[in-house]
Amino acid sequence: MVADASCKESLPAVGQKNFWYFRSYPLQTYNADITRAVIVMHGNARNAPDYFDAVVRALYQDPSVLRTTVVIAPHFKGYTGTSACSDEVLQDELYWSCSGGTTDWKDGGRAHLTSGTYSFTMIDRLVNMLNDQSVFPNLTTITITGHSAGGQFAQRYAAGNQMALGASISVKYVGCSPSDASLVDSSNTRSGPARTSTAARRRPDCRPPAIDAVAGTLPEEDRQPRRCLA
């Protein structure tokens, strides 16, 4: 794990289970400096610490942005007992499937051994925490982004969530290089499935510095571990 352990927090207990995420500033401590938030989703490798660390390192290039931006990387652990989906899961942790079905984290699926706790629900709760003006009175923008499977998650969450935020906060969704994307147009109705296109909305050129850092293309000095900001 590259991200320092001090960056790790858990959402308030979901039943008897915890959901962990990494954050550059605490989400329950008053911070008037924060004007924007970035929620970055990991891909199929479920390497949330790497994505968190990459985005924070990219922000170090502009200290003023670093000071005013909170970075959050949710960690959707996967476990089905297969070699491709066998994260270490503690007894009190939520976990999902990794490849399709009603319990796949990428599709907003239900966590295993729960009756109504979904991966989309976790993002709803994080967004609600950011929307708390008693903690972040000057926050105006939330960006939800991800690369590859994380890009799929970001655009599916954009299409499926029902969050209602205050007029002072805008939410942006950036899906980088998803292998498929939902294409919502006039041929779709609420009662029918959304059309999907493999090519229509792919963004293979969507490679901000944060994603380049994950790929290892930033200079070595910019890939050195840094501690959490608070």
C-alpha cells in the first residue's frame, strides 16, 4: 500500500459492517479551505490506494489546488474465492463480486451478506458528507471520476443516482477509457434498458496526470510516497 494508513477512514457503520475509503482531509472535520472534491474510482484491480496516491501526487504540482481540494478513493473490496477476486476481507468489512451479477460493485451491486447495501449507496453517503455545509461550507464542485472499470462505475452512477444537492454544489462525472458506456438518448425510456455502445463514448485519450502516475509515466521524483495531508 502506497497511501499512508493515516489517510484511511470508514463510513459510519453500515449495520455491523464497515466500508473503507482513503481521503486527503478528514470528512467529518470542519474545513473552510475546501472548495472542491474529487472522488476517484479504482479499476478491476481494486487498488484504491494507488489511485488515491496518484491524484494527490498530481495535485502537489499546484499547492493552491492541493490545499483547496479533498481527494477521496473508495475501496470496493472483492471476494468470490477465485484468484481474480480474492481481496483480504476482514470480518467487519463489506465486500462485493468482481465480474457481473447483482453483487458486482461496478454495476452498483449489493454487498455480499447484506439485504440492501449497494456500491452506489456508498457513493451516495460520501457525497452527502461532502454536502454538509457545517463541515465544508465553501465546497462548490464534486467530480466523480475513474479509469477503466472505475470509468464504467462513474458513468453508471451518473445515470442511476438520485442525489439532490444544494444549488451551490455542482457534480461532474468523468469516465476515462471505460470498455463500454451507457448511451442515453431519445430512444430510451425509464421502463426499458439503456442502450450501451462499446465505441460511442470511449475516451482512450482521457489520461490526466493522475492516471499517468498510476501507469508509472510520471518522473520518478513525482512517484515517491507522501503522507496524508491531515
